[in-house]
Amino acid sequence: MSRQQIDLPPHVYTRQNLAESGIRFPPPVLDTAARNGPSLTARITAVLAVLALGASCYTGFSEGAVTVIRIAGFLLCLDAAFRFVRWVRLIRIRQRLLAGSRGVPVEPLALVLKGNPEEVPAQLSKVRSIIAGSVPQVAVVYKETGTKKPQFYITPYRRSKDFQMPSGTAMLYRHHSREHYYVLEDDFDFIRNRSREQLFSGTVSSAEC
């Protein structure tokens, strides 16, 4: 199967590139929850629950069908409530970390693309979608400072046509026992006034597997 290859600009890597260099990072669970709000699954489940409970009031259904629909609606309500409570818990943990933890300075190391568009099957090429107008999702990888064995952390992914490395350090707030519970406070902004061609200026070529 043919593959698409793309030369990424400086400081921009795929997760696979970074892993091969020994750079790994836990997912930004808390920051992602704060940025995105309740999960899409929670929202869809809540809508389905409302629809199911509303449909159970329709008089055209048999008594047995109404019972089944109401049970389904009740279960969907429980699922949506569970997901919402879990999101609220993550937000509270994030607030406690910011209020009670001591921040650690971290410095920007690289920009990372979500997925692996550097080399993907031609039929499912994310490179093609980027060129066609789809905006890639990008995050910033930060490195812990002041230690010989630094740990690495990542911001939530953001969609951006173009971007630059953050100019300064950020503050990291970590949970005492769970490595995937951390908060990154940074002040960078994606630059949106340059063209997509400047970001993905490398040549696209095909190669055989």
C-alpha cells in the first residue's frame, strides 16, 4: 500500500518521533477537562436520555414498549450523570492543585501533532485533509527544568493553521501521586495570520510500504 510522507517544519514532531527519542508524557487529563467541558459522550447520552423519556410519554406506544423506553431513558440518565460528576471531580482536583500546590517551572521543548500524519496510508491520508483545508491539532510539550532527569508534560491539543513555539516558561502543578493529574499554566498563543503553506512547506511524496 502506498504511503504519504511529509517533511515537518522545525520544532514540530509527531508523538511517534518524540517517543523514539525517549520523550514521553502523560495525557493532560485536567487541562483537557477544563478546556473542553463535559465529554461529547456525556452530552450525547444526556440528549438521548431526554429523547427517550420524552418518547415514553407518547400514547401511541404499547405499555410494554413504554416501560422499555423509560428504563432505557433512566439508564441513560444515570450514565450522563456519572460522566458529568466525573468531569466536576476533575475540575475540582484542578482547582485544588492550583490553589494548594507549589508550581514548578517548565520550558517549551517541541510542538507535537495529534496522530501521525508524517507517514499514513494514502486512502486515509491526514496530510491530504490538511492540504485540503482541515486544521491540524497541535499541542506543546514542556520539559521540567532544574533536574538531570526531567519529566515531560503536554498541553491540551488545539486546532491551528499555524503556530510558533512559546516564548517563555510555564508553571506546572502536579498531583502528589497521580502523574496524569497535572496543570500547565502557559501564556502562549497560536499565530493565525500566516498561511498553511508556510506551516506545511515540506514536499509531499509517495513511497511503497
